Amino acid sequence: MTTQKPSGRRATILDVAAAAGVSRQTVTRAMNGQSGISTETRDRVMRVVADLGYRPSRFARNFVARQKRMAVGLVVASFRNPYFTDMAGDFLECAQTRGWQVVMTSPANLTETDALETLSTQVDAVVGHFDGAEDSLIAASAGLPLVMLERPATRPGVHSVEMDMRLGMQILLSELRARGGRRIGMIDSDYSLRAEGRYVPSPRRTYFEEFAPDCAECVAVGAESIVGGAEALQRMVAEHPDVDSVIVFNDLMALGAIQAAHALHLAVPERLRIVGIDGLSLGDAVSPLLSTLAIDRRAMAEAALAIVEDALGAEHQVVSRRHVMVPRPLWKESA
């Protein structure tokens, strides 16, 4: 077998993988004499390596030599948002049970593609929350297994752990009504207004209006902060004084809504039921304890790592895997 060398540039590990018809991880195994691949596959990879004249960079050789454990990259949307810091903590604990290392970064001061390109030289796979186009993410990840959190994967080779928020909202509204909620409002995030210069209803609001069409006008919008939740709750009560229950975009804003209810002398939950979304441990630090549509972040981390494990264990690139989870209401004292 003769493989044509790339024109005008040095061969990369991706060139070897493509020419041999295997994954990037299989090339690494073959070149380092690791187990988990057949003799036939190892021989084929090494023939391509010879034909292309591929040589790993000094950094890559040194990194492989000193790395004793599997390394997974985690892209965290923001370390200032307690949802993502809770998520990072659960991910670290789940990775540690496998004996894996975790390298974390955030695109706060970088673009997503910059963050991925940096991680791709240090880890064996990448997991994270991403907003960018999948083709750009694939290119930046340089052939590594890529698992997107809370977003469906549509491109071959990209995996996802998704949250069925639509079904979760339907369950939440049904149970909230069973607990006495009749005039239900929602506080939505103004993230799109800040990011795009105009307000676009979040999917959470869209699902709320789908399953509570009689309450669709009872919506206030605020910043994703405690102060933003408090201000939005004040506007909602002023505009819709008959509201007896409020679903809030996330738990952080819901904490502010509880504070505003106290300031307005509205008893929670007797006069006003308040429910957040996320399931933050921070919800247990307020009085009354926050009810929430809880996302099982530990189960999300476990599902993502299981996908990584399967992808790294395969000789060839595995088909895209999608794992779907449903958030569930966690009723406490505020509703």
C-alpha cells in the first residue's frame, strides 16, 4: 500500500487516521504499542505512518510519555455561574472514579474554537457546553471525540447528552397545577437581548407558553442574576397581581424572586409559589428552601464520560451517540 503525502505540509495524525481508516486514538495506540487494537490494524497504521513520514511533535511525545492517565477536557461556559461550577464539580468526581484527569477551560476570554484548539493538544476527548457551529467545533477539536452538553448533535462524529426541557416543563406545570397553581407566570432570561441586541424568548419560555397558553401574557424578563430575578418578580407582580405561582428561568434568578417576594410582603408559598430551574445546591441556602426543576448534573457527567469511554475504546470512529435526559421537579418549601 502506498499513501500519497500531503502536498506542501507536514503530515498530521489526522492524515494518518484518514488514510488508515481508523480513529485518531487508534493511531496513538499503534504508535505507542498499546493494547486494544488488532495486529492487522496496528500494521496498517504503521505502514501509513511510514508512507506519510509522520512524526509526532516533541511536545506530543513528551506529553504522552509523562501522562499516566486518560485526560478529558471540560469546557465550562462560565466559572461565575454556580450552575456550571456545580457541573464541573460533579464532572471531576465522576472522572476521578475512573482514574481520569480533567483539564478545564472557559471561553470567557477565548472563543470556543480557541479553547478547543488549546485543549486538543492536552487531552484525549472534550466535553462541554457549546454555542458555535458544529463544523467549526469539529475542526477545532482536531479529531478528538467531542461531547456536547444540553444540545443535540447533528453532525457525524459529534456526540451529545441532551436535556428534554420541553417534557420537563410539561411535567412541572402539571404538578404545579396539582399543588394549587392556577394563575402561573414565568420569569425569562434576557440573555438574547444582551448577546444579540434584541430579546428572543428562550426555549424554556416557549415550552411554558405551549403548555400554559392561558398564562402566556404573564411573563417578565430579567438578567440572569439574583438582582435580575428580584427586579423581574417586582414587575410581574405589579403588572399581574393575580399571579399565584411563578416559574423562573434558573435557580439563581429564583433566589432573587424569593427575596423580592419577602420585600413585597408576599408569603411564599402561601400567597406566591416560586419554582426555579437547575437544581442548584444553593437553593438550600434560602428560606423557604427553593423548589426547582432539577437537572441531574452527576448523571449528565456520567453519561458524557460513558460516551467518551466508548469512543476511545473503538478502533474506528463510532457513530454519533445521543443520550437524552429529562429534568424532574424537586419540590421543597417554596412551592
